Amino acid sequence: MTTTLDEAAGGAAPPGKGPKPVTVGQRNNTVQLGVYIFVIVPFAALIAAVPLAWGWGLTWVDVILAFVFFYLSGHGVTIGYHRFFTHGSFKAKRPLKIALAIAGSMAVQGPPIVWVADHRRHHAFSDKEGDPHSPWLFGTSPLALAKGFWHAHMGWLFDRDITNKERFAPDLLADKDIVKVNNTFAIWTAATFLLPAILGGLITWSWWGALTAFFWAGLVRVAILHHVTWSTNSICHMIGDRPFVSRDKAANVWPLAILSFGESWHNLHHADPTCARHGVKKGQIDTSARFIWLFEKFGWVHSVRWPTPQRLAKITAGAEA
């Protein structure tokens, strides 16, 4: 039997079979230590960047390299991990599929299968018990919301429970290409820090250039990207506009649109998860959708699920069911 994305995201189980458990065991100490390192170290670099930026070590080479790797790894998450692997918003040819998996891995947000399983679980139980990172799990008092914000933004990352990949990502477990990228996550993590350092050293022809590129285009860039992605989980489930009908509190937060590559049009996404464009209204910037459009023009992707007037009418607030 072929597993659909809806079933993988927690839909109905085949007749005669109960649903697989939501979580399976807990992370071991080595994996948990890795989580702490790759969350805390870039964050510490981001904090250190505030005083260091004042007259120390930041050059145009660092800025350009940080911008390039921010866009590369960021779109690897938004186009690859999210819209393609998690929601099937389009179909991609094999070279692009592998490239998107590698680019997403370089954001250091976890291997692709782990990321997809967690995100499909989020959609299956959005803002309810079972959602790994809802800000509404502790109540609505000011203290509960502060606790919920921390949990949704980054606290949930330290939870040892492992989302069941067989339940939420069986299609990716069956894809040999993605399994290989998933199993070599450590290589792509090393590459995302070392490549900027190598390029910075070669461009400036100095060890100092390599060091500053490692700091700014490696550590600081990863930290900023982390917090942009996590803001979609936290801020975009607490405040913002909700012009479309969804079964949770996902909202559109326009100030995040550029940095998040269109992901902060989050209300539309939760109202229509498989839609390839999240910023569907005039003036809503969505660079991820623009790249998907370009990929389609080049013939690298097909079967793109673009928004249509009929599709949007079904989810517009106030529309008849």
C-alpha cells in the first residue's frame, strides 16, 4: 500500500491496524549533547557578534559569504525540507531533490528525515497535545504564554522524545537518496562551517580571513537562520493576521517575510499546507515560491501545487464550506 502524505502526517491508519506511536524512545546522551552544541554555540556566537561587530573582524567578504550561505541553507529548509519533502508541494528531478536535501542539512536544523517527521507531527496535532512546539500548551496566562513562547521557539529542541519516523516519514525512509543524505548529516554540518572559512581564507589569502568568515558566515549565520526558523514556530502561532481558515492559531507576520523567505505567511500555510506559495496576496514577498517558479521554468520540478482562485476561496475567512 502506498502511504500518502496525509497518512504520514497522522491521518487515518489502514483498516485493521492501529496508528503507530507518535514517539519512539528517547535520544541518547551523545545525540542530546550534539543538540546542545549546535543550538548553544551558534547562539553564543550571535551574542558575541554584538560587541565584536564594533570595529572588529567584519569585512565585506564576510558579509557576502554570510548572505550567500544564508540564502543557500535557508532556502534548502524552506523549499526542500518544508515545501517539498514535508508537504509535497511539487515534484523534483533527482539531482535537485538531492541538492535540496544537502542544502537543508547545511542549515544545521537536523537531518532531513528527522526534520520532516517533527514537522508532519506538528501539522497532525497543531496547537494541541502532541504538537512538539506549540506555544499554547501551558495555558493563556502571561506566565503560561511566556513559558509557551520559550518552548515553541527553542525549548522543545531539548526534549529527548524522538518522533516516530515510520509513522510520519515512511516515504523518506523508503528513498535511498534521502536516507544517504540523512546518514551523512555530520558531513554537511561540517561543510556549512568549513566552506565559508576556506573561501574566506582563499579570497583574502590569510588565516585571519578564514577565521572571520568562519565566525560571521558560519556560526553567526547559522544562529540567525535558527532563530528566523524558530520564530515561525513561536511568533507566527501567537500574533498576526488570520485571513484564512485553519484549525489552529497559525498567523501571518509580515515583518518576518524577507528573512524567512516567505514562511511567515503562516496562516495560509496551515490553511492549505500543500500550497507551493505561502504569500498569495499582492505584495506578500515569498522568495521560496519564486525559486520554485524558476525551477519549474527550467524543467527541474513539475506538478507544482500553485494557488488558484478556487483553492483560495475554500479557505478564505467567511467563505461558505
